Amino acid sequence: MCLHYRKFVTIVFRQRVRNLFV
């Protein structure tokens, strides 16, 4: 579960960073 949560957080973080850059 911890691994899955980490993966989800990474995806969300990447999306947020992309939105910030755009």
C-alpha cells in the first residue's frame, strides 16, 4: 500500500509541476 501511495503522490506532484511550468 505504501508503494502505491508513493506512486500516486509522484504522479500528482509531476502533474502539478507541469501545470506550474505551463
